[in-house]
Amino acid sequence: MKRALVLALLVACGNASRLDSPSPAKTEPGKDAITKTTENGPVKATVTVWPPKPTLGESIYVRVDITFPPGISIDAPFQEAGDQRMGRFKVIGFTRDTKPQHQQQTYTLEAPTSGKHRIPPLRLEMVDTRGDAGKQTGKPQEILTEEIPIDVAPVKAEAIDAKLRPAAATLDPDVGGPPWILIGALGGGLVLLGIGSFFLWRMLRTRRRIAVKKSAYDEAVAKLLALEQRGAPTTEQADAWFVELSAIVRSYLERRYDIRAPELTTEEFLQEASRAPELRPEQRTKLSQFLERCDRVKFAGYRPDSGESIDTLAAARAFVEETRLREAAA
């Protein structure tokens, strides 16, 4: 009984120490890290996973390095730490470093169980605006990284015993019988710790979600302003311009309404967005019309004039402004 009580105390303390959002990966991959490289023309995407043989409870790091020459833009969707997942793994940390011709994303993952798992393929989208790209100039092209299998080992019994042994020695100094007063005090402390931990976890999670939704609006407005300042696209620039415009709105919606669907088609994306209870019917209609207008340019070869392009951008900005998270709602 004492052994079970001590184990419960260790688990509760461990959970309390993990209430804050975990820090991004501070380690670097070793020589034994698993590496897979995918190339599509001039774009190279390298996925590195370490440690290669993790133990259950140990953090797993996934780094994506994308290199590309000038004239190519890359859209690499990412996931924030919190309740998001990469396949069966929970994303508990994320960092991103963007430089000219190089993007790097590093995820910190938590395995759900021991056994054989896989890091799923990651979807990227590139747009080549160089003159020598031929028919693909200005058209979005999909890049999928390779799937990476990984084997998570179970926690060894010796490690649990090593943690329990010194704790058990300090909890039972009286060999004449169990210290029931101490056990009762510990039990009450565990209950209070569990209740406090639960409410603290809910408060921190709510704050993180509100911060993500607010930053989604700020980031979308900044990107739309930058796109507007570049002016209306020419006929040759229309594809890339509307790809970027629709990507800004989709990225905003994903973070604003907790929609994780960067790989879905427009129709599938609209179905996911329609499940957000905050979106009113008229807002869903505006979103559908906006995305359909972008798809006409991207996939049907439609070439709008400068006035129609700027009107589409204005509609996107009005939609973002109308659906932003207000202080009262937060």
C-alpha cells in the first residue's frame, strides 16, 4: 500500500511540473539521428528525428530543414504546442526559424504508448516564379516528406524502483507500524494538489488558446497589408499572388478556430470550417465565395483585372476583421 501511495505521489508531482507549455527543443541531433531527404526540383526538404530509440516519457524531436533558391516561395504549415498532434504524437513544443532560402521547424513530440510508431509525411507547397520553370511557373506544387518509422521502448522497471527506493525509506521510519496520520496527511495533500493542478492547467490552456487566436489576427493583418502594398498582380503574377492570399486566410482560420487541416482541398476545408460554432452562416458564405474566387485563378486559369484583385484582398481583410477575437469574448 505504501509503495502504491509513493508511486501516486511521484506521478502527481510529475504532472504538476508539466503544466506549463514545454520549452522548445534545446538539444541537437547526434550522429545516430534518423534523417530522410525529399527533393522536388530545386527544393530540398530534410527531416531529422532524434533520439533514434526513445523511451516512453522521453521527448522526441523532429526537425524539418527546407532549402530553396531565390524566386521560389514555400508554404510550410506548422503546429503550435498544446492539444495539437502529428499523427499519433502530441505536439508539446515548437520553434521556427525563417531565413532567405532556408526555413527550419523543430517539433517536440510526446509518444502516446510504447511500441512501433511512425512520423507521418509533412506537406509543403512551393510556388516557382522563375522564368525557367516552364508551364509550372507560378503554379502551386505539393511536396510530401517521407514517412519515418520509430520504435518507442517501454519504461524499465529498474528505473521505477530506483525512484521509489529512497522515497519509501523516508516515508516509513517507524518499523512498529504504519504512520497513519502521515498517510492521511499525504492523501489529503494529493487531493488538494490534484484539484489545484487541474484548475491551473485549465487556466494556462485557456490563456494559451486566447494568445494564439489573438496573434492569428495580428499576423494575418500584417501579411495582408504587405501584400496590398505590393500592389495588384500582373497576369503572370496572378497565380502566385492568389495562392499567397488564400494561404493567409486559411492560416488565420486554422489558428483562430483550432482547425488543423492544411492538407485539405477547398471543399474539405470549408466543411471543417463550418463546424466552428462561432462562424455565422453569412460569414461561412463569404468565406466560400472568397476561396472559390481564389480557386478560379489558381486552377481554372482565370485572370482578374487589378481592380478585382484588390477587391478580393479587401474582402479577405474585412472577413478577418469581422471574425477576430474580441476582448469581451476572450
